[in-house]
Amino acid sequence: MKQRELFLQADAALRSVIDRLTPEQLELPAPAEWTRVKNPLLRDIIADHARDEAWVPAVLAGRTIEEVGEDFPTNLLGDEAPSDDPLGDYLIDKYDRLNDIATVAMREDLDPERIVHLSYGDYPLREYLLHVSCYRAFQSWTIARLVGLDYEMPEELVENLWEQIVPRLDDWRAMGVFGPPVEVAAGADRETELLGLTGFWTPSRATD
């Protein structure tokens, strides 16, 4: 299933960025539009990603929020990090473990037409995978850019996004998933073209 491959590529890309973050970087302010948390720090964004990973097995199994109920802990990170382990390290380790579980679940025999239940509606599994893959892929780039990491999305991920997302870009833009396109320099590489089409590119980055 091509949507599963896209998810695994995007999920791995995001993890590769998160695993490079330092405890100090996790205390940096994050854009308010990234989360519902008031005055968010980057660690709040990573906590959101940890929760998102934790939900993957339940969604794939076709469970609803009501069915999951108390099976899903409110505080995935525990009461606090161990006293001898910085909170940042504890948070990233927890994310990694949830990511491992999600990856195993994603490699099971899955029906792309199965209806799964999301907080914003019911969709075929293949559509859910496109939604969460986009989220992960572009967050890998935006988080890396926020903290100044030397990072490019893997070439195979860029090509897969191009194949599966670009043909539907206008529809997704109309739903508010992507912003207006941003012009990039002539002869830009494929990643830059994709970032421009989806509205992520900025002039300051283009002149770096």
C-alpha cells in the first residue's frame, strides 16, 4: 500500500529530527498555530507528537475515542522525569518507544478501504494515512528549521509526497491544510519546489 509506505517514510523523517533535539532546544518557543497549548514550547509540540504516535495502533484497529476510553492515558509522559534524567531526554525516549509501537502496528496486514474513526470524522484508512503523513513530513522540516538543524527531507519521501499530495493540492488548500503557494527560485530542487507549492517556503530561507 503506497499510503503506508508514505507514512513510514514521513514518520521516520520526523523521528530523525526529534532524536537530534537537545533538552535546551525543547525549551524554545514554538509557533502558536502548531498546538492548542497556550504559549507553547517545543517540548509541548513533541508531547503532541508522542500522543499522536500513541493513537496509531488504536486507529488502525478501527477503535473510536469512546471505545479507547481509559485505555489511553491522559499524561503519556508520566508525572515527571526521573531525577537523574533531564526532562528533554525522558520526553524523546518516550516518543521513540511510542514510535516503535506505531511502526510495528503499521506493518501489519491492513485494508486501505477500512473505515477508521478520527476526531474530525470517519475516513478510509488510506486517507487517514495521507493526513498523518503530511503532518509528520512537513513538521520534520519546520521543526528542523525552527532550531537550525542542517536537514533535508529524504529524496524518496519528497517524491512520494509529490506523487500523492500535489495532484490534490488545490482541494487540500481549500480545506486549510496548506497555505498559498510561495514562489521559489528558478531551478530549485524538488524539496524546495514542494515546500513552495505547499506554502512552507519563506524568502528568508530561500536566501540562506
